[in-house]
Amino acid sequence: MLRNLPFRITMKDKSSKKKPQSKMTVFGTAPVSSRGQIVIPAKLRKAQNINSGDTLIFTGNPDSGYFHVLNANSFKGFTDDLNNLVFNNKAEANLAKKEKKNKPPTEKENGK
């Protein structure tokens, strides 16, 4: 018997069409120096708009052998947009609550 779980369990339909794979591009190779430094290939720097002085964020799953590199400037723009969206929505909701609270009651709400 299934209990009410706080999450949903779904089964994948193996007969359904596969999603198209994203295209992996190899931009070049870079040896790691004895100090752990690498040179980012110029093609990649141009394609991802990576400039001198930029901070990069490295993420990944150690078990997978893959990692991702994010330009912190691009990531900051994303988080700024997300914060604006979240906090603007909260501000709008709070304003709507205040307006509703300060609104005089209608005749129906007064029982007339």
C-alpha cells in the first residue's frame, strides 16, 4: 500500500521518444601545470566571453568524472535577475495585502 509521500514517484515510459542530446563541443586541450594551473583555450574564451580578471566557478560530481565551469559574471547576472523576480513578487504581494487590509469593507462584508 502506498502512503502519502512528500514527493511524487514517476515511471519513465521506455517506448517514448528520446530527448535530443545537446551537442558537445571540444574547444581544445590544456595541460595542468605543477601548480594546478591551466590555460583556457582561446576558442572557449571567445565563445563563453571569458575575459582577464573574470572569476570562474567550478562545479561537478566527483563520481561522474565531469565538471562544469561557469563564468561568475554570468552567474551573478542570473542570481540578480532571480532575486529581482523573487523580491519584486514578494513586494507586490505585500503591497496587495496592505491594500486589502486598508480597504474599507463592502456592504456584503458588513452584513448589509
